[in-house]
Amino acid sequence: MSDLLARALPAYGLPPDTPLTLLNRSENETWRAGPLVLRLHRQGYHTRQEIGSELAWLTALMDLPGLSVVRPVLGATGSVTSIDGHHIVAFQHIEGQELQPGDDLSRHFAPLGQITARLHLQARQWTPPPRFTRKRWDADTILGPDPHWGHWRQAQGLDAEGTALLVRATGKLTGDLRSYGTGPDTFGLIHADLRLANLMVNGDTLTVIDFDDCGFGWWVYDLAAALSFIETDPRVPDLIAQWCDGYTHVAPLRAKDRAMIPAMILLRRVLLTAWLATRVDSDTAKSLGGPAYMQGTLRLAEQFLDNGLRDFRP
């Protein structure tokens, strides 16, 4: 892949011998190349049109007050460079560090709530360009027979008892989601992957990166995504309260939206359980996947059936 990326460098005004450093292998590969960060897309996931649509939204978000987002860099052929069937995009390098589970997250979740609200307000008011295309994140595409990120039944450490438990929990979850609905008051263009690793911290500034999974989903799902991989952390109820406080300083959050937060957390956890099973080559799966993560999913599913994850209700 480094050879392929070297061929793309001249499109961004860089010499082919610019040093390349692999930063991360997750859904895609992320590489540092001089002043730029390159994303090499996983083949067969997003189309060129979908990637271009992501960058169109990012461009519309740049320089909005109170919002810091990663900045795309155009290549010689536009926003997306394609070589031998591989799609590559470039971004300006961002100073700072990824937010980590061991950090003082209480400092950041109220600001993150404000950032999320600003993203949502912009999305509600924005008219996308013609042929704007992004994936939809709903009950069918997450829990249905052919989900975007694979099926939870493929997860490691899942036995017959666990399967029966998740069948019951996802059945209830699907019913709750369908009752909640997908009207414009509950559903729209969201980041969809605001997990800690996609938040760069530099002093008091949080910069949102990696809009690769942005698409159409429930507004409040963005909170659940922010809690990815830390759903069982005892700090989560306080983090939810802080996020809601920050969000409501910018935009309203209805009682029915707050009531759906526990369901969204379980939905995201089930989605990640499937993703870890189907992306075993990723750095994330190697560090976080396996039977232990599955057991955490089952505990959350059991609590959801028992009491609706009442500890997560803000």
C-alpha cells in the first residue's frame, strides 16, 4: 500500500519519495505524508461518490463558529484520487492527541455536546449538493439481515445462550427504534462515529476528525457513538449528563430523545460487536475485540431487557 500511496503523492504536490508512516489500520488505513494525512479507503465499502459527498459536508462545516473539524485537501483530480481501484483522500495534519479512555473525560463531554449540537444544527439547515450520497444508519442497516458492518452473530465468544439473549434484546431494540421513528425531528445527517479516537485534543480545543461513516441516522446516536468501547465504564452516566448539558446550551433535546439514549447505547454496542468480528485485521479489533468484549455486550443486553439500562437515563 505504501507503493500505491507514493504514486498518489504528486497529485497533492508532494514528491514520490516523501516519507510515509502508517498511523492506523481500522476501517481504512491512515498514513502521514509530510504535512498531510492520507486516508486509503477499504475497497468495496464506500463508492467514490459517497466519499466525495463526505468531503462536501466537511467543506461546508469549515470555519463555522464554535466548530473545529479536519480540513480536506484537494488533489489534482479533485477531492478523491483513485489509483488501480483504490480511493485516496488527503487532509491537513492536526496538532494534538487523540482523546483516550484514561483521560479526564469529564473535561471534554460538555464541549463535545456543544460541538455535536452545532453539527446537527448545520445539518438541519444545509442543502446538500446534487447527487449527495451517504449511507443510512437505521434498524435495518444495523440490525437487519444484511447490515453495513456485518452481523453480531459472527462475534467471537458467542454461544447458544448468548445468541438467544441477543435475539430477545435486539428484537426489543428494533421495536423501540421503529416506534421512535425516522422523521426529521429525530433523524438526519450525523457524524455517526464520534468515538474518542476521532476527537483530537490540543489544549482546550476539540477537533472532530474522520467523517468516513457520516450518514443519515438518529441525532442522539452521536452520543452513543461517543461512548464507543467505554459503555461499561462507571463514568458513563456522568458523561451522558455532561454531554446533554453541553448539547442543550446550543440546541434543544426533547424528553423523548433523552429517553432513547440507553437504546442507542445498546444499538451502538451491538454494531461494534459485529464490526470487531468482521474487521479482525484492524488495529482496533486486535486491541479490543474477542470474547471479553462479547461478554460486556451480553451484560448490557441483559440489563436492557431487565430495566432498560436505567443507569444511562439522563
